[in-house]
Amino acid sequence: MLFESAYEPLHARFKEERDAYPELYPEPLRVRIHRALSWLRAAEKHKLDQDFCFLSLMIATHSCYTRNDSEHLLEYKYLDEMEGLRELKKIEYILLSINGQQFVKEVIANPHLKYNKYNDGNLSGDESTRLGFNKYIALMKKRDSKGLFREMLIHLNMVRNAIAHGNRTYNSLLNRNTLSVGTAILAEVVPMMIQAIILNPEKDWGETPWWNEKDA
């Protein structure tokens, strides 16, 4: 999967904004942005390795919305802060584009991503897929930016889980189109997620999680 670099211009814009308005970028927010940018950079560095590129982009999304002050519905809180921002509208356009249509076909309508297909049988998985597909199409017709964005994150996290939990062979031919389309969507969406934080530091992006004493 090849895509143009978004890291360098985003990193430069972050440094420009941070240096101009240091009081708006406390250390926790700087760390959140730094983490997200670092994983975007990793994805671009390894863009020929589809599995690693996809996982790096998914980690970048988590770097944007993971927070210490809530255990559940993390993406809901992030999406609430995205309300009214031009980046959310751009994400809507991405999800309604040709790439977005491929995303519906390869990810939303993919029954193999549904856990209940394996727990409860094919019929249950197919029904879950049908309901998810109908929900997504309804959101597209309403041009519900937040709803589409959240469903995108939910379904791509299913793809991520399949890889991270060992349910996919590295560099496998199976579901390669699903991974390719998911990566293409994330390559466009992740820069918008990071840009929204960089350009709107006054919003409540949540308490940044700390894994160790210092995150360099």
C-alpha cells in the first residue's frame, strides 16, 4: 500500500503551533500528539509491509482517543470533541468517496470479521453482518459524520483484533483486499484525526495515559 507522506507536514505544523502558543500545549497534550505522529511515521516507514502498516495506523487512532478518565466508549468522547470541526467533515467525504465504497464492500460487508460467526455459526455471523451493513448504509444516506466515523473505527478494530490476537497469518493472501482497503482509508483518516488535535488544543481530548514515568 503506497500513500503520500502526511507525517512531515503535520509534524511541521505541530512545531509551528506549539512554538507560537506554548501555553495551549501542556505536556500531556504534547505527548498525545507526539505518540500519534510517531505511529503515523512508522506506518509510512513500513508502508510496503501491509500488516505492520495497518497496525501502526490503528495504534495512531488509539493514540488520538485513548484517555485515562474513562474506561468505556473512548471513541464517543473523542467524536464529541470533533463535532463541528472541518476535519470531521473531511472524514465524512473520505468515507463517502470511492475508497469509502470499497470500504463498505471489503470491511463492513465482510462476515468473517464478526466474532459470532465463529461462536454461534454462519447464520448468526451473516445476520450480524447484514444488520451492520444496513446500519452503515443508513448512516451514509443521512450523512451522519460521527456515526460513520464510529462505525469505521469499530469495524477496523475488528480487523486489528484478528491480526493482534493471532487470527491471521503474517502477510497472508486471505482477506488481503480487506486489509488493503482498511489501510487506504486509515491513511487518509488518521492525518485528519491528528490535525484536529493539533489545531484545536483548547478542546478536551482527555487525560493522556502514562505507561511509564517519561514517554520520549
